[in-house]
Amino acid sequence: MASCEQGYLCEVCGEEVAEIVESELYLRYVIGEVTAAELSGAAERHLRCSPTLSQFIVDPDFEPVVCEGPFDKRTLDPDYVAERERLVTRGWRRLREVAGTGLSIAEYPLAKAEATT
């Protein structure tokens, strides 16, 4: 649990997840994998500390991450990988878009129709 002076701590490296654009938890919220009610109690990780998710971010502004082992996208079904890359990349871009805008948390997620395309 984070103290009042700190943000969420990464359960992998123990360091503070200082920026929302570094947050695996908020990315999962934006793409619909975590509910708003789960945000305060779910474990937090830096995107770089969560390669199973961050390997699917494909954007020139995001340094690629490789996930070794059974969840390596290079070993998964190409159609699944393409769909997952579209969703996670769009979610990461949305997270960058909403950071510091003053929008309410409820406005962060991708629209339902967008999340499924």
C-alpha cells in the first residue's frame, strides 16, 4: 500500500510508479481489463516491469519490450497478437492523451466499441 506522500509502488521493482503513462494498472483500466472499483486495491507495476502486457505496445515513442518464455508474443497466434497490439497500443496512446488533462477517471477508458476493434 502506498503512503500518503507516494504514489503506487511497483510490486516487481519496489519503486514508485510516478507517472500514469508508466502504469500497467491504468493501462489495463483504459483497455477494460480492470474496473474503476479495482484501481485502489489492485497491484501496480511499471509497464517495463510487466512485459507480458507491454510487449504489445507498438509505437515509435515506446521502446519495445521483449517477453521471454511462454507468453512471448513471437510464439503466439499471429491473429491474436495483431488484435492485442491494436488494443494495447491504442490504450497506451489514450493513457498518454489523458495524462494531466484533468479528465475524471471515468473518462479514461476507450469507448466500448473502440476497445473491441
